[in-house]
Amino acid sequence: MNGEATKPKPLPTIPPYGPNAIDIQNLTFTYLAGANGSSLSTPEDANLVLEKLNLNLGTGSRCLLIGANGSGKSTLLRILAGRHLTKSMDPEGNPSATKVLGLNAFHDTRLNFHRAYLDCDWGMRNVAFVGAAVPLMADIPVRNMMQKLQASYPERRDELLDMLGIDLDWRMHQLSDGQRRRVQIFLGLVRPFQILLLDEITTSLDVCVRQDLLRWLVRESDNRGATIIYATHIFDGLDEWATHLYYLNNRGQCGWQGKMQDLDVYQKLKAEAHPCKMLAIAEHWLRQEINEAKANNQKEKAQGALAHQLDPTDNQGGFGSGRLKINPTAVEEPKQEQRQGRLSDMMGNSGVLDKVRRVGN
């Protein structure tokens, strides 16, 4: 055993919630807002990322989330992780709900002690003139990261350290991308979870570590009843891993969902002893999307994070960022008004600096 063990604090109690650990009803979601900063009222106001989604997963399920780039997989996982607020009504006025363990996925903070979410943005930052997703390079050993959490679950900690091949004396600024990913997974899984959301988290892992992790997750769901959703584009070793499958098409809608045993094409490939069943299923569905888009001469839209940023010239009802202001009462083409900045903006002193006069002088 590494380190000194401490008794973990009691976790918030989750009330009985029925057979489904995850329950999404009629979810519609977009990142865009109206000109006044309000939420959308009609589906035509902007391109929807997710539209009229329903998802029901029983306790102990292992669900593979399949979809093309930009289909909304990461958005769906972030909603379930409580990163995005959703409405109780869809744009057409129909009831909508996103429940995790019977609780509101965004508002109920008790879920933070029973839900784990791992994506590829951990330990990254944006650096001006360098780019996005630059690794944080703190000189800190793994044993000093989240020390109380590690000490609260010593047996689980040691099991994960052995399974992931992590040395507690590793220093973060000296690690490769794959080693950093293993540390992230270790810290994210130390506390026992009821819900685990994985967003392409195994991309940097070597073959052996990835397979050991997948087997460990099977034991977590079988022995402890943990519910897992795993979004990935790498299907090696997943033919028998999942109990459920959810296909998210390029319109942000459900293409298919259910138990693996109910998917006819899977049963057919299984009977034929196909060597890569999940890869064949994913390619079949996604190839249809590509061929349909080509036939309709449709181009794939940008779906990165910056594609959803608000227009900086839209002041969002006074709450948007940026220094430009548009005069909404002007009949002719709107003109950009010069902002009058205060000296306190730069020097901490009172007074007003009229930028127009300074330029004139």
C-alpha cells in the first residue's frame, strides 16, 4: 500500500430512481443563442446539435456511443456530465428531461460524487501564439495530486496503479501523452462511481493498457452495477464489450439504440464469425451518411469548439463579451461606436479617457 490511508467522507445519498440509470427524454440542444442573448424559440433559428433525442440505459449497462465527427457525441456526454444546461421544454413546447440516477443532470450537485467524466481536454490550456490544447507542464509528482482522494481509497488506488502501470514518483512535466492520459484515468477512477462517461479517452493508450482498462470496466459494471457510456472511433477489442449500442447520426438524432442482442446486423456478423464486428457496423452506418451527403452535394460543417462561439459584434443584450457596440435603432447600416474607456482600465485611477479626442490630438 502506498501512502497513509484515511477514512473517506460519506457520499451524498442518491434516492431510489428505478431501473434506468440514465434517462433522456426529447432532448433538443444548440450552442447558439438569439440576437438578444435569449434561448432559441424555434428550431429554424439555428442549426441544432442534438434534436429530439431519447436515451434509456439500465443500471449496469455498458453502452458504445457511435457517430461521425461532429455528430454531437461529445455534446451529449457533456450534457450528461452536467457541463451544459438544458431546457425543460423543447423548441416546440414539448416536455424534455435529462436525468442521471433519477436526478437533474445539471442542477443536482450530488451527482458529482457518483459520476465520473473523462475527455481529452484534461491538463490542457490555450496559449496565445502557440495554439490550443497545450499540455500543462507543472513539475509535480503523481503522488501529490489529489492526495486526500488517493488516501481515501487505498486498495482501489493500488489496483489502478498496477493496472495502468503508473509510478507515483512520475513528474507531470516529464511524461509522454500516453503517460499523462494514464494519470488522468487513474485520478478520474479512484473514487468509485455509479456513472462513467468516457469521450475518446483511450486514444493515447498502448494496446495492453487499453485492453486491461476495458476488462477492468467490465468488472466495474458486472460487480458494482456501474453504468458506462463510451464514445470512441477505435473498435479494436470491443466486439463483446458492450451490452448496448447508441448510434448518433449526422443530424444529431438517434439512428439506432438498444441491446446488442437486438441488432440484427450484429447477430448476422456474429454468426459469420466476423473478425471486426463493431468496426463493420460503424462503417456500414457512417458510410451510408457519407454516400448520402455526396449524392446531395452536401459539405461537412465545422463542428469544433470555436464554431459555436458567439459573434463578438453581437452584445447579447448587454451580457456578451467584446468592446464593440451596435446601435439597434439605426435605420441605415449599423455603425460601430467608439468605446469610452476609463483610465482605471489601465492605471487604476479614476477619470474618463475619450479615445476619439486623444486620436485627434
